[in-house]
Amino acid sequence: MATAYQWGGAGNGGFPIAGQDRISLVRNPQSVPRAVRQSLATAHRGRKPAMVEFCTVKKIDNSRLVRHVEPVKLRNLYRTVALGGIIAAFCMLYIYQHFHCIDLSFQLEDLKGKQEQAQALNSELKLEIATLRDPHRIDVIARHQLGLTQPTANQVHEYANLDGAEVAAVQYVRPYRAP
Amino acid sequence: MEQEKVHARLLVLAGVALFWMTAIFGRVAYLQLFCHSEYLARAGRQQRRTIEITPRRGAIYDRNMHPLAMSVPVQSAFAVPSEVKDRPLAVRLLSGVLGMPAEEIREKLDSGSTFVWIKRKLPPAMTEATTSLNLKGIYLLGENQRYYPKRELGSHVLGFVDVDEKGLGGIEHEYDYLIRGTGEKIVVMADAKQRWFDGSEAQRDRGVDVVLTLDEKIQYIAERELAAAIEKTHAPAGTVIVQDPNSGAILAMANWPKFNPNAAVDVPTEMRKNRAISDIYEPGSTFKLVTLAAAFDQNLIRAEEVFNCENGAVTVAGHLIHDHKKYGMLTVADILANSSDVGAIKIALRLGSPKFYDYIRAFGFGSPTGIDLPGESRGLLRRLEHWGSYSIASVSMGQEVGVTPLQMITAVSAVANGGLLYKPHVVQEMRRGNHALPLEGPSVIAEPKRVIRPETAATLRRLMEGVILHGTGKIARLDGWTAGGKTGTAQKIDPATGRYSRTNVIASFSGFAPINNPVVTILVSIDSPAGYPHDGATVAAPVFKRIAEQVLPYLDVSRDVPLSPQLMQAAYRTKNETDDASLDDLSPIDFSAQPDAPEEAAKSEQTITNLPKSPEVLMAADEGGDVVVPDFTGKTMREVTEGCMRLGLDPVLVGSRVAVQQTPGAGAKVRRGTKVTVEFDDTLARPGKSR
């Protein structure tokens, strides 16, 4: 806040006048003794003052600054800021996604590796099953280890004729049964 | 003054900034607009790797979806030489781990290529060891290794692949473009540490799975019995084919010698040959089926018609032809049963060359069958205009004509199924994942072609049954099922003399079972069996019997004739002998209880051939038949139909007017629902027309 000094005129004894926009060095001019004030006035009137003091007053608007902005400009400003913010957010999101994507790609490759390992294990197990089901292997085990022999003709008995659901069930189990 | 200085500095700063920005953006614009493609390519080379790997081949299954060939992921080691810093160390370590000469690895690394295979398709132990080395510039890449888990089983049908998984034989070759799949590439991005990320699998496309008509059990039975016969006869080669006569589907195709497709590269080419479709041989007496089929179809002969077989010798176009036995008067049925060459020649002469040739062509001889396997031969059949005066006689008994085993069994199947010639095929279905694909190319199953009338086929089936009941194929008689067939013993050409060899023959037997509703057709061909006798009746017929007696119960085919007491005793005796047999003997039944030699067969001929005619014996041996088949001879179609319906039988009527033949025969005990084929003939009503 600017401080201005102004010596008042004769009316107030040369003292700064405390006004609305002024600040007096003397808080209360009435508090100065009258004799002093008269002597000073007399001295000024009687002879040429030794030094003229000017007291200039600078008007300073010290009230709150309220700028008048047009609403359209303000709205455009808000829009621009919002747009910029969105673009910035998108940029940030893009950058985040990009690096997150790379990070996920590493994870994905890792998972793919595990998946391939699982698939390879699955394939190896299928291969092992197929190998174990080799008719020649089963035949040799049956004959050599278990001592089984081919059934003779009269040891094979046919089932009685089935009908309805039983036939369907059997055919479902053995789809390539001869007609 | 001071303010002017400030302004000047600001201007200088702004100018520098503007220049800097202009330079930056100018450079960016230059790089983006003028050098874009160059730097994009350079970045791609640095960051992106497109690696082509072997596509994963589809699996091959049998008709019950049992895998016969499948691919398993394995790892292959490769190097990027520019990334290998310490080469001597890498060479030394890799040499120790992979078991390769160091010099070989060094040469690969020094080759100057950007990508070199170090070793492909590593075993799991080597893969782990290579991974643990963690060498810079040495990588592992997934590939696929083809395995055939059943080893030799069906190897000639399956084929094999090379190290690049390219099909080189059989189904692997025929459908390589489908099984192999399209090119498989992996595109990966690499970071500064050469870690891969963002791998692309968009171009992966696994091959098509192929489901075959083969049945691994039947295939094994065929291969085992063929191997047993080869071992017994010391023959160098042989073939067995089992076919479904009602569709042309090949259920088994066994060849000897066989090979392991897992190590096919080391196998001689001769062993990898699929003889069933590529070997041409003179069929011999089995070709008499074609001769008789043509004559029957043209109504030129009847089954009961008698021919004079000239006591075993006939002269045609100045050539004297001797029969293998001296036959006198024989009916047509006996001509086929006893395989009389003279009788067949006389029938062919009555038929004439043009019609005979047409039937031969109609049965598919002289042209490939179109089976979906590579390397099929068309056989040898001279054009009619090139036939000599003697040719009709030769061809009628199976000489001067070359056939493949597949052609022969296709023709026999046509007789078995009632006269329809089906295209033989081994592919049943193509699958991608769980979805069936439409068949394409050679796997498309064409409509069957009728080559003979159903009546002709029925007559031939009956005559072929006679071959097994009282003809040359008695050894092939099945225990519990009716069957028909024809033996064949074709002399091979001796390369040294250019004449027919007396010792080298091809013994064959073609037959089907059961008679009424054939389920399987089986062809057995043994090339050059050692020892004597080496005819088809002795060598090939027992193989047919063994295979049929295992395949028919496996297919749940009900017995249509009771077990014969002799055979039951033989089976009982066999069981005891088998219990004491050596474990090394893998043959299922010791058929030593049955006569192999013709002399022994002749001794037992009387008892065996009389069995179906004695209902008392049949009753004693009956195992569950609940309907006695009546005698339909002389009855009309209505009477036959009514009789069958009353007894719960399923009549199959062939011909018209009066019943003359039936199968099963009168007195046979069968189950309800059994098909009874009754053949009618109108010649009995008009006796004057018969010859």
C-alpha cells in the first residue's frame, strides 16, 4: 500500500490531514498543543519559510482488483484449457498404455512360453499314451508277461440279440460295429 | 538504454530458440518425409525378427481316432553369429553339450550368415543343457518332430517325412499340402537386451488332421499274420489288404517288408514301397472270377452247366495248355472250385474277346483305381487290338494280364457287394480342430459303378463259397462264418530264361465273409514262397482264415454257421498246444492241427465237405442258432417271403420265378433276423431254354 504525505494548509495548521485516502503522520492533530500550533503559524506568516515542503498526494486505488473479462473469452479460455488438459491426459494415457503394453508383452511372452511348455508336455503325454496303446506292445505283454492266449473259437460266446436302447447303447460304444 | 539492452538480448535468445526449433523440426520433417522408409526398415531389422519355423503337421488317426502319426514340439538350437562375442568359448561349450564336432560349429558361426542352425530337433536333455549355458547369440527355437507311435503299423499307408517335415510317402505325401499347413512364421520384437516381446502368432496355421479308414486293430492283425506267413514260407515279400466291400474303405493294408517310419531315411527304398498298390503281378486263377462273372452276366453259362475239361489239356491257337490236374466233365461251379484252367478257357472262348475285354476294363483292370495314395500302378492290360489269338486263353486263367493287389480286391469286393465297383480309399475324414472339412482332391468318394448284375454277383458268391467248402480253398474255411474266396497261384517270369518259372510263384487268396452280408474282403498275396507246396491254397488261404477269424469277431459279426466238431476239437487241441508253446511264438493259433498240404487236405476233404449236409452233426455242435432255415428250392417268391417272415428271417431275393439256390443252406440253424439269400431262376419253368 502506497503511503502519501501532504502537509495541510493553514486551515489545519500545516499538518497532514487525515482523509479517506490519506494517512497523517500525526494521528490526531488536535493533540498538538495549541501554543505550538500558533507559534508555528506565526513563524510562517512572519517570515519566509526556510524550506518549502510539498506534500504530494498520489492516489492509489488500493481496493480489490476486479478485471472485467468478457464471458465468451472466458468460456473459450476454459474450453481451451479443458481441451489441452484432455489432450495432455490422452498423451499421458497413451504413454502409460504404451509402456504398460510393452510390460504386458513381456508378461505375455512369458505366459506363451509357459503355455508352449504345457502344450509340449500335453503332446508328449499324448504320444506316450499312443505308444503305450501300440497293439504289438499290448500283444507281447499279454502273451509274454501275462501268459494270455488267443481265445479258441468255442470260447467266444455271442451276446443274445438285443433291441431298443441296448442296441443303441452298444452301437454308441462301438460305432464301427458291422451291420 | 538499459531497456534497449534487455530487448536486444531477448531478441537474440528468441532468434536462437527459433533457429533451434526450426532446425529440430526441419530435421524431423526430413527424417519423416524423406527418410521414413529407410529408417523404418532399419528399425525393423534391429527390433523385429520374423523367423520361419516348421509348421506343425496335422495328426493322422485311424477310424477310431487312435493316433498313428503326430507331431510333438521340440527345440532346435540356432545362432546369430554377429551376437556371439566369445566364439571359441561358445564353440567349446556347444560342442560338449550338443555332441557335435567343434570344427563343424565353428564353420557354421564363421559362415557369415545372420542366422545359422546349430543343431535341429534336440532331445530334452540337450535342450536343457543348451539353455543352461545361457550363451549370448545362441538361441532355441521351437520346431516339431514327427512321431509314429505305432512304429511299423500301417507304415506304407502313412508314409514318412524328412527333417523339414515334408511328406515323402503315403498319406504324408498325398495330402502334404493339407497336413503341412501354410507357412508358419513368428514375428517378434526385441528390446535392447534382446528380450523378445510382442510375438505375433497371426500367421500360425496348423495342418489338417486326417482320419483314415484303417483300423489299427485290423491292421495289426493283418501285419502279424502276414509276418507269420512270411516267416513260415521264407518269402521275400507279401501283401494283405482288408477292405469293406460295401464302401470300398480300406480297413488294413499290410506289406512285407515293412519299415519304421520314425527312421525311414535309413531304410532302403525297396522296403518303403507300397506293394499293395504298386506291384504288378499276374493274378493267376483268382482272375477266373472275372472270366466267370462276365460269362454269367451275359447269361452264357449256368452254374450247373457241364463243361468237358478234356482230361487236363486243350489246344488254343496251336498252343497246348495243360491243366494242373486232369479233369473230365466239370460243372461251372466245379471249374471254379477246382480252378480248372481248361474249363475257364472254354468259358472265355464262349464269351469272346471283345466282351471279355469290356468286363475286364469294367472291373477296373488296366487303369488305376484312384485310391488316395501316391504311386499307384495302373496294371498291365493290352488293348484289345493287340490281343493275339492265344490271349483270350491266357487272360481267362490270369496270365498276360498284370494287376495290383488293390485292383484285385476291388474286383472281388464288387462281387461280394452285389456288383458295385467302389473306389477304394483310405481317407475317411479331414478335420481341423473339431470341425470336419469337406473332402477334396483324390479323397472324394465317387459313386459306385455297377459292373455286374446282382444275380450274377449272387451266383458268383455261391460258387466262391463252394471253393472254400469243397474246392481248392478248403483250408480257408472259417470256423463259425460262411465265406467265399478263390485261390490263385501265378507263375512268375524267370528273368534268366524269359519263361514262366517253375519255382517262383505268387500265391494268393481273395475272399470275403460272411456270404450273405459280406463285411470284409481280404486279399492275401505271398511273393515267391519257398518250399513246396507253395500254391495259394497252401500258403495264402490259411492267412485269410486266421485274419478273418479275428477280424469278424472284432467287428461283432454274428456267426452264421455253427462250429464244426472237427474244428472245435482242433481248437481245443490247439489251446492245449498253445499253452505249452514257446512265448516267442506270437501267432495266435497254432494251425498245425489243420492240414496244410494238399494230400492232407484231400484226406480230410470227405469229412469237412460233408459237414454242412449232416444236420445231426450240426445239431450237436450248435451254439445258439434258434431258427432252422427251411428248404426253399422250387418255391415261388411269395412262398419264400412268407416262409421267411413266419420264421423271423430276412429274405434277400435275387432273380425271379422259382427258387433254385439259397444261402444259408436248408437245415442250417441261424438267429432270427439273419439274412437269407434266395436265388430264383426262370429257366426251371422253361427247361427247353437251358443249355
